[in-house]
Amino acid sequence: MNKIALGCVADDFTGATDLANNLVRGGMRVVQTIGVPAGPLDEAADCVVVALKSRTIPAADAVAQSLQALKWLQAQGATQIYFKYCSTFDSTPAGNIGPVTEALMDALGTDFTIACPAFPDNGRTVFKGYLFVGDEMLHESGMRNHPLTPMQDSNLVRVLQGQTQRKVGLIDYRSVARGATGIGERIAQLRQQGVRMAIVDATSNEELVAAGPAWAKLPLLTAGSGIAIGLPQNFGLKAGDASAAQLPPARGLRAIVSGSCSVATNGQVKNFLEAGGEGFAIDPLALASGADLIAQALAWAKPRVAKGPVLVYATAQPESVKAAQAKLGVERAGALVELALAGIARGLVQQGVGQLVVAGGETSGSCVQALGISRLRIGPQIAPGVPWCHAKPEVAPEGLHIALKSGNFGGPDFFTEAFTQLARA
Ligand code: ADP
């Protein structure tokens, strides 16, 4: 049996590929599975990232699914477990970061872990326990208006403490500046004070690489994808050769399905349409009134997709998201849109799309499920946190290239740049 070294549990699909991307870059062979596989791993890998869709489900369900993933990863030989969440610490007062962390700590019999969403490549930095998104604090960023997990407090010690009975502390920048030794000393100190989970300050990749050895002995790490760049060294691996990220040649038509309402995705949709790209908008209120927008979007796409990439989007500005939520409720609006976009993604692939970009974490989860994808090979990076991936679901027996973009990621021209890069690869 192939034994893995590192086992990861990610709370959404784009987050899982983001983490896998950083581990591949660091020299690990990574397989990403969609949900917990039924059988053992049948290919060589140093790490498996199990992608769940547990970020916004009830905390008890998120705990149960995460424990199931843990059990499978341990059965594949994982000696360290990594719980991956969003670099903007997406959660509600009910969780799920705190409850899942507690459950994994109990199952692993460990009394201490870290929580570090820092991802400097994408402008997520943590200083004195406060999370910054670019130059703004978390609560001032677009995340304050997120449809499902609005983040209105930037102090992560406080946010995490609100989700757990265990004492939360801080490994601050002074310890981090002293590298693994400074961090090790701070961990010993915090442990003595009864702290069980510690937020970690980090503002640069250099700090994250230097911190890596400090995490070697912790059975559980909880983080965004940033700390992953310091981990492969702990398993005797070095930044790998490019062949580790090689995918089969691109084929088929091109499409984008966007359900993210983040500031970045709104900009990417605008950019694509203004550059003359073809787009079809999905209105949640029309969906609620029973309109068959899946059929309409697919009929619209059919003559257009043969000519170039098409975009189907529910992406909207905060005011219009709020208006839809006020009428339908937050969950129903989200679920209606996700279901429609997932049906459209499947229909587009059936129309011959072989290169698909999906924008939005929850949206990606729904699309991947509707496409029947159970495993992804991780390829080259398009933008920090977003690699091209390759899958062979039943609906695309010749193979499908798919990029799962977390809402906030990617530059303004991401939708065109992704296809250009794939053609070059
Ligand atoms: P992100 O990665 O930006 O967080 P997600 O896909 O995870 O994006 O979350 C966006 C949520 O908003 C999804 O549940 C999606 O269905 C929902 N949504 C998308 N468009 C609209 C809209 N116009 N009105 C209300 N909700 C929407």
C-alpha cells in the first residue's frame, strides 16, 4: 500500500485545491479527493487533500464529516493532519472552525494546535492576531458582506474564542521573527498558561518557511494554505520539478460558471464582459419563481460556446445579493443559485466544454458534485491559490480541465488569463 505522510481535510473545494497547489509547489505529490473515498488510495502520493463542503453546514455535520476524513487519512498512513479553512477565516459564531478543530484535537489526543490563515501571496497577513486582506482589515474588506459568512471582526483570537470552550492565545510576531526556535518557546509558554489553540502572526513567505520546523511535532495543524509552503521540508522534500504539475493536453470548448459575489469576482465578470465576452446572468428571484434558467442558459450557450469562452454568472453586487436574500432567505437564495449553476456546468460539459473555470467556493463544491468528479490531479498554478486541475468524470470520459477559483482570488483578467495559460502549458 502507498503510505502518505501528510493528511489534509479542507472545508471547501477551492480551498482544497489552493492547499494542494502550495504543497505541489513545495515538492509534494498531491492527490485531491472529493469527499472521503470509499476504498484505499491506489496511486503514489505524499499527501492527500480530502475536500469536504463543510464550511457552512451545521457544526455537528461538519464535525462528523471531518472525523470520517481523519479516519480515512490515518488508514492511509498520515502522520500529521492539516485542517484547511479559508484565508479570510470564513466562519459564523457557530463555527465551523472551532468545533471541527476541537473534535480533531480530541480524536488525535493532542492538547495544542495552531490556527494560521495567513497567505501572503494573496495579501492575507496576520499581525498581533488581526487579519488583513491586502491593506484593509478583515472587517473592512469585501468579506464584511459575504452572503454566507460575513466577517465583521478582524481579531482572530476573539473570533476563534467565540467558537470554542478551549483557551485561545497568540504566537505573536516577536516569536515568529525568531523562527522555529522562537515559536517553539512561545508554544511551551502558552501550553503552560493552559492555551490550547494559538493564532499565529505571519506577514511573509519567508516567515512561513522559517516557521515550518516548529510545526513538525504537532499532530494537528489548522490553517489557510499559506503555512503549507513550510511543510514539505519536514518530510525531507524540496521544491519539486515542473513535471509534478504536468497535466494532459487541453481539449474541448471553454466556459466559466461564476457564483461568487466577492469584490474580486465582480471585477473579473465586469472585465470579461467589457472585453466583449459573452455572458448570461442568473437571477435568484427568477429561479425562485420557477423559471427554468438551466435550460435557458444552455440554449443560450449552445451557438456561442463554439466561438469562444462563455460566462454564466449569478455574481452580483452586495445590494442585489441582499435584496434577493431579504426575499428568499440567505440559505434558499444560495442553494437555488448553486443548484442552477451546477446544472449549467454539467450541461455545458455535455455540450463539449473541456476547459471549465468555476468561481466561488460553495459554487465549486456544487459544480464538482454535479459533474460527478471524485478525484483531481493538481497541475500548474494560474494565480496564487488557483491551479488548473484534471479529472475524468463519467460525463467527460476524454477528460476535463477544471479550475476552482475561490471568490477572492485572481487578478481582474483571470477568466481570460486562465485559458491563455492552459493553451501555453
Ligand atoms: P466565494 O468563494 O466568493 O465565497 P461562494 O460560491 O462560496 O463564493 O459563495 C457565494 C454564495 O452566494 C453561493 O451560495 C451562491 O449561490 C450565492 N449567490 C450567488 N449569487 C447570488 C445572488 N445574486 N444573490 C444571492 N446569493 C447569491
